[in-house]
Amino acid sequence: MLRLKEGDSVRIVARAQTPADARAGLYFPHYGNLSGTVFKLYGKAETQQAAIEVDQSSLPADIAARHGEARKQMLAALRGDVKRSRNSSDADFYLRYVVLVGVGDLTRPPAARRVVEAA
């Protein structure tokens, strides 16, 4: 079993959803191949679960588009003092995408390939 701590980089495995997954709500097929960082760990041993803050660059195009629309709607909904106290730039507004999965559905991301330059 994978040993994790908060802040570790992980990737969610791609697999078919089982009836047990549907009951527990810990795995959905669209989670497959998402990468991110362990935000929080819950439980121990076989039943351990992890909240994963998903890297937005790993989101499929349709989900990334919905995520961007939700961000725009939240920015547009800011009113009064909150809007005035914010910086004029919206670039600092970060909307996190966090999913809860069983630790058994996580792997380490592949190591980045190093390019060796010829001398």
C-alpha cells in the first residue's frame, strides 16, 4: 500500500467503477488520470482516504471549461466591500478542485524525464 503524507504528488488510477465505488462515492471514472497533491489524509490502513487537490492542468477539457465558468460566476457574484477590498486583478483568485478518493486508487506520478545534453 502506498505511504503518503500531506503535500505528496499523486495520480489517480484509471479503472472501471464498481458497485461498491458507487455506494461509497470515493471513485468515479472521470477521476482517472487526474494528478494533484495530497491535501488531507483520513483513516488508516485499508480504508484510508485522501483529499486530493487536483492540478487544473490535468483536468479534461470539458471539466476544465466548467471549472473556468464556475470561477467567472464566483468573481461576478462578489459585491460591496469584498469587491472593493480585492486587488483589481482577478489573477490572484484561485478556485481549488478537491476530490476524495481511497488511497488504493492512487499512484506516484511518473518521474519527469531528464534531458541530457550532448557535450
